[in-house]
Amino acid sequence: MSKKLDVFALKKLLHILIKKGKKQIALNAYLNLLRDLNKSNKRLSAADIFQEAFNNIKPILSIQKVKKSSKVFYLPKIINVEQRTNLSLFWLLKSINARKERTLDLRLQNEFLDCFSGKSLTISKKQAVYDTIKVNRPFLNLLIYK
């Protein structure tokens, strides 16, 4: 698989995990994630699993609200690479916090493994955005590109 590892996403994930001065807990969870991803799959490295899981949750389109004569339409908007990373990390953090596991290590590991396999809460959030865009497809003529 040897895709280029998204180092920016890894660093951003670490900075998001560091919350309220709990740097050591976040760093341990981060290092345990990489170690456990290596153990979980013998064929792929932790970097490959991380990259594939992260590519599964990255959106290409976002929703833009357009108001036309007291009606609100949700139309697609193409987002750049940095916005994709930020939005996917935001969704990932929300789904990690919503999980029922006791420790941050387990929540982080299980969420990434679910993202890798394609059955995560984060992926369902991405699909919900795409479904909203698909429903409003007939109104694309309202979208004005600048």
C-alpha cells in the first residue's frame, strides 16, 4: 500500500488530543495507538492503517447554505486539503468522545480500526453530508461560482 503518510494529520491529531494541559495522557494514547495498530494487522504497518482509515473519513465536499426566497438549500462546496483534514479530525474527535470504552487508548484504537474497516460513526457522518448533497442536487443551478 505504501501511500505517503499524512504527517500533518498525525501532528494535528496529537495537538487535538492535548486538551486542558493533559499532554502526557494524550502522548501515551497516541503512542499506544500506533503500537496497537501494528499489533492488530500483521500484513499492514500502522502508518498504512492510519492513512487508509484517514482517507476513508476525509470528505471531498462540504455543505454550503444558500437562501433563495425564504427557502434554504444545502448545496455542495468543494473544500481544499487543509479543510478536509480539519473537518475529518473534528468528526473523528466527536466520535471518539461518543464511544463507550473506558480509556482514551481503547477509544482511539477502536475508532481507527472501525474507520479502516468502514463501519465507523465518522464515516456515517460523512455519508449523511453526501446524502444531504444528493437530495439537493436539483437545485445546483442556484450555486454561483466566484
